[in-house]
Amino acid sequence: MSGELEMTKLDLKPGTTLKIKGRIADEADGFVINLGHGTDKLGLHFNPRFKESTIVCNTRDGNWGKEHRDSHLCFSPGSETKVTLAFHSDEFKVELPDGYELTFPNRLGYSHLSYLCVKGGLQVSSLKLN
């Protein structure tokens, strides 16, 4: 299983774009990218799940919100991948490797993000903030 990348004390403002490149482990069931203010305060939980052939997006404010599921799964174990996450005041836009764009509302109304965590089957090779 791949490691975990965790960053705190970030100061991401609306309009920020985050590009994450990496390799999905051969044995991966999926991976998770979390953005918010900590493990229990997530504006975006992005979770491709290979066994379910779905991408789950959610929020967490002490408790999980209602899951948003998207069946456009273009990730596969053992492949190189790139995910672009754009943070806006009203929503998150996630661009998948094949150009498909998924949007998820900024349900918690965050005006900045200080926490990023990538875990599960994705080994990050590069991270870029714009």
C-alpha cells in the first residue's frame, strides 16, 4: 500500500488550483484526496473506489454529509495519473485525467483551506499550487 501525504497550515484561497500527479498502486482499491481544515473538517473528500466503479465526493463536519456519486471512473490500478482540483467560493471542480470535470458544492462555505491529505493507493510524485 502507498504512503500518506499530509499537509497542514496551508492558506488556500478561492481561485486556487491544486494539481496532483502520481502513480496508483497495482493492488489499490482506490485512493482519497481530502481538502479542508483537518481530518474532521473536510470541504472536499474525493474518493475513487475501483471495486464499486464510482467516485464518491462528500463533506465532513464532525459527521459525514450526503455522498455524491459519479460513475465516471477513469482511474486504474498500476497507472500514472493527474488530478486537478480547483477551489472556488461556491464549489470544487475536479478535472480527471481524461478531461472529464466533476463539480461538488462548497457545502461548508469555506473561504480558505488549510489542510490537504492524500492517502490510499496513490503515491504522489508532484504537487503544484496555482
